[in-house]
Amino acid sequence: VQISPGIAPSKKTICFACRDIPTFRKQISVVKKFQLGEFEEIVILTIAILHTNAYGVSIKKEIESRLSRKVSMGALHTALVRLENKGYVRSTDGEATQERAGRPKKYFQITALGQKAMAYTKETRDHLWKLIPKAVFDIKGTEK
Amino acid sequence: MKVEPPPIFARFFRWFAQPGLRDHIEGDLIEEYYERVRTCGKRAADWRFIIDVVLLFRPGIIRGFNLQENLNICRMHKSYWTIAWRNVRKNKGYALINVTGLAIGITVALFIGLWIYDEVSFNRYHKNYDTIAQVYACETNTTTGEIECAQNTQVPLGNTLRNNYPEYFEKVLASWWIGEFALSTPGKKFKRNGLFIEGGALEMLSLRMLKGSYESLQHPNSIVLSESTAKALFGRDDPINKTITLHGRMQARVTGVYEDIPLNSRFGELQFFAPFALWMSVNEWLHGREGDWDNRPFGYFIQLKPDVDIANVNAAIKGLYKSHVPSDFYTTVARFKPYPLLVPMSKWHLFSEFENGQPASGRITYVRIFAAVGIFVLLLACINFINLTTARSEKRSREVGVRKAIGAAKGQLVCQFMTESFVVIIISFTVSLLLLIFLRPIFNEVADKKINLPFSEISFWLSSFAFVLITTLLAGTYPAFFLSSFDALRVLKGKFTAARLSSLPRRIMVVVQFTVSVALAIGTLVVYQQIQHAQNRPVGYDRAGLLYMTLDQNYKGKVDKLRNELMRTNVLAATSTSFSPVTEIWNTTSGYDWAGKDPSLDANFAICNVSMDFGETVNWHILDGRDFSKQHATDSMDAIIINEAAARYMGMQEPVGKLLIDLDETGKKKWTRTIIGVVKDILMESPYSTVRPTLYFYNSNALNVLNMRIKPSVSVSHALSKIEDVVREVVPEAVFSYNFADDAYSKKFSQEKRIGKLSAIFAVLGMIICCLGLFGLASYVAEQRTKEIGIRKVIGASVFQLWKMLSLNFIQLVVISCAIAVPAAYFVMNGWLQRFEYRTTISIWLLVGACVSAGVVSLVTVSLQTARAARRNPVKSLRSE
């Protein structure tokens, strides 16, 4: 049975092979803990920045130009798959253009869960920042 | 140049990526690729693309192993088996036809496989199979220019090989010819085949010694018996050290017992081995021949040293005669270009016939023919299966459509139909194993073999399994792909018809089937015609009531008395002695001269020394001149009778009274004899070859064979008992045994008769398979056209018209097959006939007969179905609509 790439999430229930059912199950179990890896965080932030124009190449370029670090296609897409599996982003198929030799773009959008996760991460970071005693920075400053 | 990403890596990516991710990631890759081509060139872009693809090869992107990872494969296979079994049970008739056809085909293939295995494994019992060889002496026939080889070799050859080429030979063993010898102990007497051979033979042949050792043949008065013979002679007693009288005049002590050699070995018929020295001790004429390069009384077996290539040895010893034969003798035979040739054990059986000095053909021809026949018969059975399955495809088309609509992939459907074929073939295979068990004795008798069923050997089961798989592929592949390729949409809409396209391959296959089986039938008939032709050949003497005894040394000095006593019993019309029986030639000689001889002629004459009454005993026909006679006292010194062939060969119009001169090697005259008569050709050798120029010398000392003719008025059994009484009385130490000329003559046909019988069986089975297939097809067509037939009948068609309409299609195919088979079979069989000098011509009636009988048989088969369909009541067939 072939699974056509363009099946919308709502139609998934009637798909015979139902290979996406485990995805839903995983999503439910992950909700309890918002977990974002370092690179995943960068990717989800970039998706947020790009807003409606977040797809593979644009995300990659954005990260490369803003953070001036090399991003491999493999790392990026693995992160995207993971984010989608966790339910933080969802994707919709976009247009197929000439320079992509007819292959569709896949646009990513942050879900409500994703927003919560981002907020949660930011909060924990901020919380941790706040807990750092002032002296730490002073010592470091004096040393330099 | 077109700029695109490295295709191998693009393909690789598409192969490993998850289907859900594949397209858009590929899009990303391509988009980046073209951008890089613009900014930093194609080379760099290619490299980056490759690196990207390699980095994408990581968990999360790579797909699972199977696209249907959630399907339960075991369940699916279980379902295949269930459906297959149900289909077999639902269509019992078709299943029966299929299973019968396939079972026959597989049984034939299995029997032929066993037969071929037996032939190919001939002599393999001996562990030194690869290093044993026999020495042949070859020389060029100066008349024909062909090289002729024979097993009998010169006596000094053995020592020459031993002493001058020790680096090649492990063993060089002189041996007498395998023959029947009398073994007697007090109270028991048997004739058994045995071999006199030098010590070391037991080890060379790697016999399994039950008693004694490989050294048991070293003492000149020893004998080593086979297990069965030891049992027959001594029962349960220990045979070791018992004394046996061999052939009435040699005393030997049993020193060993070996496990019987299986029959598919050159030495399988042997029941004992005795030392060569024992044979030498009682044959004075063999003594003192260590330097005699002229006569060739016996043979040599050799065993090569390991890692010696026989081709090298043959090349090395090619010049042996030139360098080791005394030059004054060599010059007299140099024009024959003699050389010795080692023939390896692997060629003894399958390549026993020599062609220009090389073992070229022999039973290998029959191995090849039967391998082809086996494959053809199996193919016929497979074609049946294919035809019936595809013909019935319409019945299955809806099932295929529904399965496809539910989501079955083509591969799964193929798998299902293959399973169905597999089930049918497994059933057929089981049936044919049973047939194998029941028919083995009959097959062994027809093929003159002792084939055992190797059910206990794993290799048999493994090869059987492979065989079943191959047959499944052969029979199942086409139907499986044909059925699973239906377009679901069209099939379910009901637009599917068993299209013309699908019936064409079927018709072609029926033509192939009938071509093969008509060709087989023609081949069989030609074999029979040739045998018949040779059997009806005039033999030049009278076989009825003619029998002969071979005389050994025990009869020495008693032959005249024996003949007198035999004649006094009044059951015999005539007796005579001769050098060889009338069905064989034991001596050929060249080097004769006569007035007006063409100097280029140098062929061998067949020689038979006979006593006075030989002509009367065998009833030969004197065409010119007279028979030997007591009235002419000079006959014993001077007379010679020749046959027609000799007269023709010598170019004599009036041979009677002409002189024949015998020359020795140096060309000096030895003696002269007068030709007193010409006899009609007597067929003494192969019934398929021309009669050789033969000279009959009068010689009352030719005492090898005693010929007797029973009076026509006396019954054979009565005569035999009388003869036996006399022989026992006159020569009590001899074993009484006799041969009828008739039996000896018909034995010459046994090989061809056996081949004829086997091919007849296969041809009949092939025809049965074809007819089964035709029967199935006809019944299917009749079933399909039930409504059409009904309507035609209502409109007014007669039963005959309907029958003609339905049958004609099939008969057409048979006619086409005959048109192909006749020239093909004629060509092949004509080639086969060329092997025989005395051969029949293939008659046109034989070809016509084969075709007509194929036509009649197939017409009857088809009519069984079509006539029934035509007679059916239209009310019944049309009622349902």
C-alpha cells in the first residue's frame, strides 16, 4: 500500500496502513514534558522567525546566516522530523517550483503545543538565569 | 550538458528515504544544488550534494525495511495456502487433469534423472576413478586413413611403460580379458565372470576387503572371491584357504573375499580376481613373448601417480614405439604410425566408441537424447498447466479485481498464484514418488538397470526440492504474472474478455506440445523400423535349431569322440568345429596377395577357421564352386572359401580356382591356397554394418567352438537333455553350457530394442499428456460457449455442425504441429540412421501414419467434450436468462 505524501492529517484515520497512529500515541506521552534539544530549539525559533515562509532551505539559510554555523541537511531534517513527531510543529505541503524540479515544499508552522514548549523552555532558562548570583559575572569580569 | 545532481546519489536517497519525507527533502536538496551550481560551480555543488545525501543517511530519515510493515506476513501466507487448497478442491476436474499430467511428466523426468545419474556415476565406486586408465594400441588404417584403437596391446608394452616412464605410473597391470570361467569345489560347479590380473589390482580398484588384504593376490595360486560367490560356493563356512579348481585345470587357494562391486562399474560383473601369473602358467603360448611386438594378446590397466595429467602422459608416450621397438621390426609397421593411448576411466563407459583415435561417442549419445526427452516431457506437462490456468483466467478475473481494489499489490497476487502452482506441483510430485516406487521394477527391467531409489540420501531430497521449485517456476510464472496483471477497473466493470491476445500464446503452446509429441512418435517408429529392417536382413545361414558350445582346454583330445557320441544320439543333423561362433568374428588379418591386386588395398580380412562340416551345420549357400569335401584330399592343405564381399573386394569376376597368397611382414610368400568356392555373405558381426570380406579356411584343428544343428523333427528340450548327457559322460570335468545362435543374434539388437522400448513409452506418455491438456482446453471452451451453442441450436444448427465448429479449431493446431514436426523429425532421425551402414529409409507412410494417428487421437479427445456440448439441451443452457 502506497501512502501518498499529501494526505491531510484529518484523513489519516481512513488510511489503511495507518502508519501514523504511533505518532499520535507518542505525542500524547510526550505532552507531559516539554523537551527541546539545543538544535531543536534553534530550529523552532527560526521557524517562528520565518513565520509563513519556513521550509527546509529557508530555515537552513536563516540559521546559517544568523548564527554563522554550518547546518547539514541531514541534521536539519532529523530535527524537523523529531519536532513534528513531538507535535511542536505541523507541516503543510506547498507549491512545487521549477528550481525544485517539481518537488513540493513543505512549510512548517508552530503548533500551540510548540508555543507552550518554547515558552516553557524560555521560562526555565530565565528562571535559571535569575538564580545566578551577580558575583559570578563580576569574578569573571575581574579576571578578564 | 544537462546540469543535474549526481544520479546515483539521487537514486540512493530516494531508495532509503521514508516515503513521507522523500519528496520535499529531495526538493530541498535540488533547490540548494542549483543555487550552489550558480554560486560555486557544478563540481563543488556535486560534492556538496553527495555529502548532504550521505549525512541524510541516518535514523529518522531512513525508511523501514518493508513498506507494509504493519502487515502480518505469516497470516498472508497462511491465506495463500488456504485459498490454493480451496481452489484445488473446488475444481476437482481441472485439478485432476493438472495433477495427472504433471505427475506423468515428473515421473518421466525423475526416472530419466535416475537413469542419467546411474550412467554418469558409472565406475565412480572406485576411489582412484581419476587416476585409473586403460592402455589402447592405436594405428592408422592405411586404406581409410583413420586411426583405429583397440584394447589389446603388445606384451612388451607393459615393461616399457614401467621401466621408461616410472615418473608417471603408480601401477602398470597386465590382465587377461573378462570372461566366464568355471569355478568348482568338490560337489559344486559354477560359471562365473572373472579377471586374471597382476597383483595390486585390488588396491587400484579400492575394493572393500571383507577377508584378506590387498596383498591377497600376490601368490600365484591364490584367488579372491566376491562375497556373493563365496557364499554360493561355501555357504556359511569360512572360505579362506579352501581350494578351488579354476576352469578345470588351475588349482587356487581362496585368500580373500571382497564386497560385491556394484553393477554400474566396468568390474561389476566380476565374481573373482585371480593372479595373472596363474593364467600364464596354463597358457604356454603366452610364454616367451617379452620381446614380441607383433602379437597383441592381452591388455594393460594403469594407475597414474597423483597430480599427473593424463594428456601430458599421452603426449610423452606417443613416440614410444619408435624409440623402443627394435628398428628392424618398426620399419615394417611404421606406415601404420602406431602409438599407445591411455584412456581414463571416466571415458570407458560413456565414450566407448572411438573416432579417429579419440574416445568420441557411445552411451553419452543416449544420455543426451534421454535428457532432452525428459526435459521435453516435463515441458509438455508444464505447458498443460500453463494453458489450463490461463484459459480459466476469466473465472479468476473478478477475484483479481476485488483483491486489487482492496489493496493487494501485484507482488502479493503473484505470490498467491505461485503458491497455487506450488500446491498442485507438490501434490503431483507426491503422486509421482508413489509411481516411482511402484514402477521401478518395470523400469529396471526395460532399461536393464539395477536402480535403487535413493530415498535415504539427503542429496536426493535436496535435488528433489530444487526440482520442485524449478518446475513451479516453469509452470507457475507465466500464469501468475498473467493473472495478476489484470486491470482492476476494467475487470470490475465487466469489460474483461479473455482477449484474442491471451489465446494466441495458448495456441502456440498447444502447437509446441503436439510438435514435440508427434516428433517423439516419429522418432520411436523410425527406431522400430530400423530394428525390424535389420532383423529381417538375410543372414546367409539358418538360425533355427543352431546352437554352439565354447570349448575350453578340458575338451582337448576329446572333441572327435564327443562329436561321434553326439551324432549317435540321433537328435543332431550335423556338428562341426570352428574358430569362432557363427555370430562373431574373432580374428582379422591383413597381408594377403592375389593376382591382379590393387597395391593400395590393405584392409583386414575376417578369418574363420572351420572344420569340414561347418557349411552343412550352419546351412550356408554356395553360390559358386563347391564346399569343402572329403573327396578332395588336398582340401586340408589348399582349400579356401570366400564370401561375396571378399570376391567383390578382391575384384574377381570368377574367383573359383584363383590363388590367394599369404605374405609375412617382410613381404615373402608364406603359403598359397586355392579358392574353391564362394558363399553368400554370412552376417557374423553387427547386423547394422556391412559384411566384411571373410575367408573360411579348412582347418580341423579349429577347436574353439562346437556347432550343432538339432534335427527339425526333434524337440529342443529333448535334444538338449540328450546333448547334456553325452557331454557329462565324455567330458565330466567341464561345465555344460550352450548358446543358441538365435539368442546370440537377437542379443545384438538388445541395445536398440531397449532404446526403442523406452522411447516408445515416453512417446506414449507425451501423447497422453498432450491429450489431457487438449481435453481440458476443449471442455473449458465448450463450457464457455454454452450459451452460444444453445442459441445456435435454437436457430437450427445441427449437432454435426456444432461439433465441427468446436473441434476444427483444435484440429487446425494439430495439423500445424504435424507440418513442423515431420521435417524436423525426418532431419534428426535421418542423421541417427547415418550411424548404421545397413539402414532403412524413412518411409513416407510412417510419417503420414504418425500424423494421422496424432490427428485421430486428438480428434477423439476433443470430441469427447465437443460432442457432449453440442448435444446438450438448449433449454437448459438458456434457461437462466
